Amino acid sequence: MSGPVLRLRADDPGAGVPPSPVSRASLATPLALQRPRVVEFGAGTAPIAGRWAAAQGFSRILVVADAFNAARTDVLELNGAVAVFGTVKPEPDVPNLEAALALAEATKPDLVIGFGGGSAMDLAKLVAVLPGSGQTLAEVVGPEKVRARGPALMQVPTTSGTGSEAGTRALITDPQTQNKLAVQSLHMLADIAIIDPALTLTVPPAVTAATGVDALAHCVEAYTSRKAHPLIDMYALEGVRLVGAFLARAVADGSDVEARAGLSLASLYGGFCLGPVNTTAGHAVAYPLGTRHHIAHGAANALIFPHTLAFNAPAMPEKTAAVIAALGLGAASRQADVFEAAHRYCAGLGCEMRLSALDVPRDDLPVMASEAHAIRRLLDNNPRDISREDILAIYEKAY
């Protein structure tokens, strides 16, 4: 089965979108872009996993997956001694990681495979670097504290949203503080990423919509960040265009392989954006929804996305207008117009846009605002200063 060719028809949203504003960063500003050594992309590429593992001589393989994907590891056509950790949680926490590490200590894999969404791939990164390292999770939280990696690392995404297959970060929830612990290391970059859009055909419409907006948010937040760079802008804006062209199609018809491929590519481009630039206020404001109330990451980002896009519009009017145009939503740069267009877009995909409908207690909003405002690693990248009161106002408006 050959991979589909992606083409934008003249009637597709995103076709004929004018060139975007250039990033504020100088073309000469230094920037490092890291990507997996091998990227295999296209429908029907999943069996490459087994062939690549065999060619590299790997015989002890640990697959890190959620329960659904743990039941279909046969699509990877793996040989040798294959162990499966199949209980990855939607928002993995420290105990979930510890259980995966225990299996890795027992099986001593020479290849770790993340098979699933961002949660599985994030856990796989840590499973590939912590066992036998002499380092604890607490010692590697932050940038570039991991000393080395033992086994090889393969990532095989089964959703189109996180872009974790292309990145060097892993996020784990600390149940004591209800905050996300972020580990970033080049040692967690995959040796090979296999992106088979056919693996996403089973994703239901609601999850397709939410994860698609997550990919969109990665691209948009990197594109409008204070750290935005022309080298990343091209991936970011093309990712937005791909979402605009294909997300609604995939939600309407999950068997549309071309639409699924478009989203897989948008997710990959979003992953390219995360390493050098990363996200901004959108993700910071969305995080407490997941850590405190166990709302899926994609759904949280979809609910928050219109609010932070509009909040930042006065600081980035030209780039915001380019985002709205790339999504096929017409022309808008004024804050109110941007919010209305983005909110209508997300709601039209079927995303839940009210915190109250997700059973978030109203009296929890102030605590959530304080927690979000403390995530400086993201908020310091935001193009417009955002106060705790601004974040609380966003939560109130979204309630």
C-alpha cells in the first residue's frame, strides 16, 4: 500500500493563502533543529518497524503502549523477544512511569518502541534513558540533564496531534503537586519515527478533532512565540494550512486516508516546532485542565485555543491574520474577530468549548489560574505578557 500524495485543491481551505509575515527573529539568529535520524512517512509503513529492528540486530524489544494499541502490536511485524507495557494512561503520572520502568528493568530491552499517542511516546522516551542510568526522574527534570541512553528508540504515533515522535521532551504529571514535570534531552530523540496514517483510521471523530487542534496549537504557538524563527515558521504555517485543509474532512469521514495523512504531516511539523521554539500561553493555560481534572490534552487545548489566540492578537496582528487565513476562515486580526472565528471553527469540529460541561468546578478556577501562571518555561515565550488575572478571565469566559 503506497502512501498518498498530498495535494491542495483549489477549493481546499489553505489553497492560495498569501505568504505569511516573516518572523521577527533575524534570519541570522542561531537555531538548532533536531529531527529523528530516519523518518518513514506514509500509509502502510508500520511493518517497517519489524524490518528495521531486524536489520539493526535488535532482539529484545519493549513496546510502550496504551491498552488499545497494546492489542494490535502485530501490525509492527516485530520478531524476537517482545514485551509489551500496555497500560499507559491518557495523562501519564509518576506511578505509571514507575510501572513501565520496572518492566524495562526486568526485560533489559535493546529497543524501546513508543506505540500510541503522545502519552505512550513520552513514557517510551523516559523508559529508554532511565533504567540502569543511575539517575532518578527528579534528577533529569529540566533541559539536557540526561547523561546517556542505552537502548535504541523508535516512535510510532497512532494519533495526529502531539508530534512527540519528532521531539526531545517528555511530560509526566506529579500527583503530589498536580504539575507536569518536563524532561528535555537530545538523548530522547528517536532513532527512527514511523508515521503511518493508516494507524489513525480508528481514531473517533471527537478525538480526531481534539488532537488535530492540539497539532494546530503547536504550530500556532511556535509561529507567534517571542522565540519564533524563520526556520520554524515554514513548518508552523504549513502545519496550520494542513489542519485547515484536512481536519474537518477527517472528522467527517474517518476513513479518508488522504485527510488522515494530511493531519499526520501537520502533527509531525508541529513536533518540529516544539524543540527549538516550544509552545506559549495556550498550553500553559490548558495544562491545569489535564493535571487537576484529567481532561485529555487535546480537548483541553481545543477549548483554550481561541482564547489565547485572540489574547495574543494585538501583539502579533499580522501573524494572527495569517493563521486565520491559513485555516480558511477569511480575514481577521482584531481580537474579537479572531476569537469569534477560532471559536466557531473549534466548535464546528465538535470540540467541547465550555469548562462547565467538562465538570470543572467554578471555585477551582483561581487555583488553576495560579498554577498556569507559574509555568514560566512557556509563558516567558508568549508574545504578550499575560497575568494571573488575565488567565482567570480566560477561564471565566470559557466557563
